[in-house]
Amino acid sequence: MAFSLQQAQALIRTARDNDRMPHALLFTGSPTAGTFDLALYAATQLNGCRATSLDALHHPLCRIVRPSSKSRRILIEDIRSIEPFLQLRAAEGQTKIVVIIEADRINEQAANAFLKTLEEPPPQTLIILVTEQPSQLLPTILSRCIRMDLRDTDASIRLTPVQQAFLPACSRALAGMGRDISALALRSDFLQLLADRREEIARRINTSVKEEAKAIAQGTDTRDWEAQQKDTTTALIETEYLAERAQMLDLLSLCIGQAILIAAHGEHVSPLCPEIEHLAARISTAELLKRSRAIDSLREDLNFNIHEALAMDNRLLQAFGTL
């Protein structure tokens, strides 16, 4: 269940008043949903902090951890830096609070070190993890946190950069839905954008790793370090690539889903593009639902590691081609 910010704040107050605060909380959702505000609220309730934002939070019993390296990862050094703070004794009635922003950016070494802290937290400690992508966290970390999903009260849809780049191709496919040539064109656009994104992700991450190696070198040979990072770098590239591919699939589902709502005369919808309204006017709800299920099937196929291009050949024809 997703909570509004006000509901989540009430739960924090109730836990505090009944002396039932857990040692680890996970706040998921976008900053506009209030995840940062909720973390700040917890700090004010437990320690009487006064600040207008997490960036402005300066209190002896509060620490903020966020990605700081060139590769925008939370490193093991970041985790180790908070360990002495957590071993300090807090005054009676106060709590040591660590807020980890973009917790999904924690790298493998740091995650394993952090897990030890979660398993045996020092007394009077609250660790708050904030993320928009909880699926990127280790299951062992997720299982040790009380999770609070926040819903965004802003009804407007915010597309990610890759979704914005993919929207023109989606619009063309929606306009030509029912013709195989439209499905094949969408497949070509989809695969080309994915290839471009993989190349860009790999370039950015490899550049960051080299810059990080230079920063830690201090006159030493970093070739061994870079070799050790190879598997981690490859996994990081693949993770970001798969996340962007999932966002593109989400956009396809969203476009067809909006057409279904309009065709069914459901709740008011602000379509992402004019082609969605045109689609709803010429194709039945039943057919749109069938085509939407083809996108769901494509997502399942890709999750089972079926060859990417072959999966798209089949499912995009079902979703956008001739029935």
C-alpha cells in the first residue's frame, strides 16, 4: 500500500509515541512524493532538529550519506565513515540518525558492509534509506527494513529522459496500429534507441571508473584495480541498461493504457500525445486490452532472458500489427 506524505508522517508519530520505532526504515518514491520531507520529518520528531531541507540539516546526531564518487555510487568508504558515529552514545531520549539518499546507488562492497550494520544495529539508532528504485537493493537489505511507499499526489506524468526520447516512435506506432509495417518500424526504433543508450551508459560508466582510479592512484599502478572492477562495471552497465529498457516498455503500456481509459469513458485522462485519443476513437476497448497484454508478455519474455530482438519481433507484431 502506498501512503500520502501526511499518512506516513502520522505513522512516524505513532511509532515514536508508542516507543516502537524500528532501527531501519525504507522510504520509496520520488522526491515529489515527499520521501526527502519524510526523512527530515523523522529527524525532527526524534531529535528536535530544525531545518528546511535535508541539505540544510546540521545536527550532531544526524548524518547524510549520498552518492559522492565520480561514478555516482555510494562506496564502502562512505559506509565506513558513518560507523564511528553509530558507535557513539546518544543522550537518553535521543536517536542517532543516518539518512542514505539514493540508496539504490550503493555498490556491492558497500552493500555487504552496510548489511552488517543492519543486522546488528547499535542502540538508539535509526537508519533511513531513500530510493526511487527499491528493486536495485539487495533482498537481504530490503528484508531488514520497514518499508513505506509514498505516492505522488501530483497527477502529472513525468517521463524519464529515455521515455522522452522514445515517445516520438511510440506516437508513430500508435498512429499506424493495425499495420505490420508500423510494428516493424517500432521494433527498429526500439532496438536502435536501446543500442544508443547502452553505448552511452557504457561510455559514461567506464569514464567514471577511470577517473575514480586516477583519484585513488596517488602515483601507484591502477591496472590491477581496474581489472578487479571489470565485473562490477559490466554489471552496473547492464543494470542501468535493463532499467532504461523497462522504462521504454512502461511507456508503451502507459500509452495503450491511456487509450483504454479514454475508449472506456473512464476517468479523465491527459494523453501523452494526440495519437492516443485518435487510437481510442477507432479501436475497441477489447482489442486495446488484447494488444496491451502483448506488451505484458514481451516484458515477461525479456525477464526470462529470451533473445531481445526475437522477443520484440513476435510481441510487437501482436501489440501493433495486424490481428
